[in-house]
Amino acid sequence: MKRIILPGLLVTYSFAMGSGQPRLRRNPTNDELGPPQARSEMEKRILATLAGAIQAQELYANVPEPDGRMLRLLTESTGAKHVVEIGTSTGLSGLWFCMALDRTRGRLTTFEADTHRAAVAQEHFRKAGVEKMVTLVQGDAHQNVARLKEPIDIVFLDADKEGYIDYLNKLLPLVRPGGLILAHNVDMVPEYMKTVNARADLETLVYSQGGGLAVTLKKR
Ligand SMILES: C[S@@+](CC[C@H](N)C(=O)[O-])C[C@H]1O[C@@H](n2cnc3c(N)ncnc32)[C@H](O)[C@@H]1O
């Protein structure tokens, strides 16, 4: 059995060798896995709010569902207590974080420059019943992150792409060892990728489905 990864195709194929004909297999994509199943009333309410926002088109450049599910999975599995998000938009990625933070008894601090999108996000947080877990800071995040003083378990970068390195420099000192920096739309931030890959105190891998997510560990 030989396994190869074909760069750019984002799928892994397995070849069964030695049996005459190689058999070509493909790993399933997230779209083939089916929708998430709600386990609690809170999950049900958050999933309903996400579906309602999509139906009402209260959207702006939000993460696709597989990315949101990955954010939730990373947050819950690491037991994160404090997530900092740069780029709230209308709150969809924030809702995925809250699904995990409800379990970890954590909280989300999220930054958004646009007044209208910030207001829509607040309404989504209220509808989902997670508003007590969320602090939304409206205005330019490059300035406002300077007010953060408490340790961070996960940073999610999803605002102005040219600003990722500045956000990294400002927030990394607050990220606890073992914490994660997640950067969305990795194809749009080559300089950021070069920066994190060049550092011995960081370890980065890419989740290539959806919008593409660089997952960086701040080593212990
Ligand atoms: C890609 S969207 C975020 C999507 C959101 N994370 C989601 O998945 O629901 C980027 C957002 O970043 C905001 N943004 C851009 N530059 C910003 C800045 N300097 N400070 C705060 N927010 C900013 C934009 O207004 C926009 O709403």
C-alpha cells in the first residue's frame, strides 16, 4: 500500500500496489460528512441562529461551515477559556467559537471596525443566547488590541490580510504557551506564512479545506 499526497488537489490517494491494478481511493471531503448534530439546547440554538442568518442573508465574508466546525473543534478540544477574534463581521465564526466556549466555560473577545456589521453580530449573539460570553470591541483592532492584558488561549485572525503580522506581533506575547494562532484565508497572506514558518518558537500546519486555515502552535 502506498500513500501519496497530491499538492494542490487537497486530497490523499492510496494505491494498493502489487495486485496488478493500482486501486485509487480518495479521502472524503467535509462536505460529504453531513451537517453537525446538536447535542444540547445551546448547540441547537446556535445552529438555528447560524441557519437563520444564512437564510436572511445577514452575511459578510463569513467562514464556511467546515471552517466554523474546525474553529469549534480546536477550541473545545484545547479547553480554551479565552478566544480573541480579529474580524467579527456579522458574528458567524463567533457563534462557532461560542458553541465550544459554552462547554469550556470560556469567553470570546471579538473586534470589528464596521458599525453595521458589529450591530448585526450583537443581534446574532443575543438570538443565540451567548451574549454574556462575548465582548465585542468596535473600532480599529490594530489600536484596540493594545487594551488586552489577559492571557489568550486562541487567536483567530480574519480581518485585513495585510494586518496579520501586526496582529501577530501585538498578540503573541499574550498567547499562553500551548495556545494557538489561527489565520484564515492563508492563500492571501504569504508574508504572514513566511513569518510564522521562520520562527522556532512556533509550529504551523495548514487545514486546506474551506477558506484555508493556518494553525500555529505557540510551543511550550
Ligand atoms: C472576513 S470578515 C470576518 C468574518 C468573520 N470572522 C466570520 O467568519 O463571521 C473581515 C471583517 O474584518 C473587519 N475588519 C477589517 N479591518 C479591520 C480592522 N482594522 N479592525 C477591525 N475590524 C476590521 C471587516 O470590517 C470585516 O467585517
